[in-house]
Amino acid sequence: MANIALFHISGWEREYLTKKLTDAGHSVDVYDHSLDAEHLPDKRDYEVLSVFVGSAVTPDVIDAFGSVKLITTRSTGYDHVDIAHARQKGISVGYVPHYGENTVAEFAMGLLLTLSRKLYLGIDRIKETAQFSYEGLEGFDLKGKTVGVIGTGRIGKHFIQMLKGFDARVVAYDVYPNKELAAELGYTMVSLDELYAASDIISLHCPCTPKTTHLLNKEAFSKMKKGVVLINTARGALIQTEALVAALQNGTVAGAGLDVLEEEGVASDEMGYVMHGGSLDKARTMLANHILMDHPNVVITPHNAFNTKEAKTRILDADFENITSFLTSSVPAFPVKI
């Protein structure tokens, strides 16, 4: 039997994962809040910590749990866990390598259609003003448009398949180009600069690493077609927020559908950020985020692309696999390898 702590989990997900773990003979404590230095539980004799993306598992947090042997994150991204410090202390880290390829791709397509056909503006007009009028709601077809897909992994692949159903032309960039996949799905592999120059629409499906942070910056926007539409369901920090605001203002970007924002934590807890004294750079990003939220050609959703019952069930099952695999073999089913 292991002592396990689940953080930032509630509702049916809490019941589902707790039952699976207790049925397997483990002791489980559940905390509704995220795990960070300011929200440490009084009880800390856990061998396993299961967290979500809102947590900040820093060295201080890791050191506070003297018995921990495994940290799992119920997410594909794991930049909220200090992997190096965990490894230094002999603690394994597990993650969810895939859970919603179609789920996130469907959401990206939803954002694109919302922008291309001005769905949000039309719905808002009727609900807020009762005006049943299509004036000013002219959109554009996806058929014949060139869509640039950055990242052709599992999610990018599904998004490309959907685009083909709309008769769009697809160009793509990936650090590890897959010529066989390109031939199978009928898209063209190009360089980033070629993608920027050719695309009417650009959709991001790559991880956020030190090399890809601010991938779309002032220089990148300067290489794009005038009037490009941008979709981001990957990571907020892939886009330099101030550069995006400038590109919207000068007409380089005609519209943006964003499920993620740079400095999401700051945007959701501004008062706490101000009270604790934040950096000037983050303050600028926070201001730019507000400009995006108010911009008529920007649709922002609250990091919701993953949020279907099917996808969340796959996440919870993977977390359970990570924990049970580690407790029987000392290796999580899906270990972080960096």
C-alpha cells in the first residue's frame, strides 16, 4: 500500500481516480487546490504526488515531501515540475504523453471556424442586442486556403486530416520532418520562413521548449502574409504577446483564436501578482493579454481544448498506469526522459 496525494482534482474525476487507486489497495488524500510553495498540505508523508498544470513543483516543494518517490502530472506538458531537482533526489516523474489528439485538433478547428465565419460575433449580436442581422459578419471559405501547421505530431496530424476535409492546402514544418506522413496525408514540408510567407492561416501544434519559446515574435510576424489568421491550442509562450498585439494593430494578423496565453497564471490571479510584486516583463505581458481579450478579432478560451470527458478519462487512466507501474516495477508507465 502506498500513501498518495492527488492535487487540483474534483468532481467525477476525483471520484474516478480515487476509486481506482483505493480499489488497488492504496491510501489516497485529495486536495482541491494546486500544489505550490504557498499551498503545502500539513500531511506530507506521501510516496506519490499527482498534480495538474496549475501546480508549481519547485525544489522547495519537492524538498517538503521527505518520503516522495514518484511525481506524476496529469498532463502532456511537465514544465511545472522541476525535473532536474526531482532526478537529483532520485524521484521519478511520470506524465501523459498523449490523451486527446483528436480532442485538441477538434478544438483548434472550432476556433478556426469561429474566426472564419465570425460565429462568436453573430451569436453575441443576437444574445446581447436581439439583432437578427448578418451585416458585418462576412467570413471566408477554408477551401483553397493555405494552412501552415507548425508541429506534425499526434495533434498536428489530426488537424491536417480535418483540414483535408475542407479542401485546404496544407504546408507544414516540424523539427523532425516525416516524409512518409506528408505523402500519406498530402501536405508539403517546408521551412519556417516558407510557411510564414505562404500561409493564410497558421496553427501551432508544437511543444514549448527553450528553443520554441517566442517562436512567433516580431521577426516571425514580419515574414507573414498580410491578414494571416493565427490559431494556438499548444502553449501560450510560443507567441510573444506584445508582438502579437502589434501584428493585430498593423493588420499583419487579421484574427487569432487562442486557447492558451503567455503568463496564464498571472492573468488568472492578477491581484496576487500585484501584491507579491511582479516583474516588469510579466506586467507588460499581462497588459498585452488584456488588449487581446478586448480585441474584436480575437477569440480566447480558458485552456479548454483538452476538456472532454473522453480525453479526461484517458488522462486519469494514464495517471493510474504511471502510479501502479511505478509501485510494482519502480518505473512509471510513461516516464519523463530528459
